[in-house]
Amino acid sequence: MEAATAVTWLPVCKTTDIPADGGACALVKGEQVAIFNFARRGEWYATQNLCPHKQQMALARGMIGSAGEACEPKVACPFHKRTFSLLTGACLNGDECAIQTYPVKVEGDDVYIGWA
């Protein structure tokens, strides 16, 4: 049995800072975090901003959409077109690279990410 990891909720931005069906970057504890407002789905996601393919800070500018029959939410790197699950961080192109994901909650017009 795995021990539960305590999550600290950190305020990162206002909902109006992130475009509908798009993303933006926030600096959290010295790390760039991409935050996505998937308005079409009424969902919010957060990942690392670093694309692991070419080590560029680019994911916040990526295109979001859905993949496969399960309509899994994804982001595509704007430069390399690698796609990553916004739920798990797994690369959906079959590559072994993956990205870090973070839990997100919205309270009023404040956006928080969970930081372990």
C-alpha cells in the first residue's frame, strides 16, 4: 500500500488570466507550469511547461483537444506536435517521454494547483 502524499494548494492565477480553450504559463516555486482552461469541456488542467522532446518551454502555447474514442484530453507541443495526456502526462505518440501533471481546482475566480 502506498503512503498518501500531502498536497498543498497554491494559488497561481485568476481564471481571467487563462484564455478559454487555451493555456498560459505561471512560475510556481521556481518551475514553469502550463495551465489550461479546457472551456469546451468545463475542465482545468496543469502540466510542466517543458516539452521533453527538445527541452523547450512551450506546452502552455500548445493546442488542446481530445484523443481517441475515450476523448482523452490532450495537449500538442506547438513546435514538435508530440501530444501528451492532460490526465496522466503520458506521451500519446508512443514515445517513452512523459510530462508531469498537477491537480487543479478553481474557487471563485482563483485557480490553484496541487503541489506535493
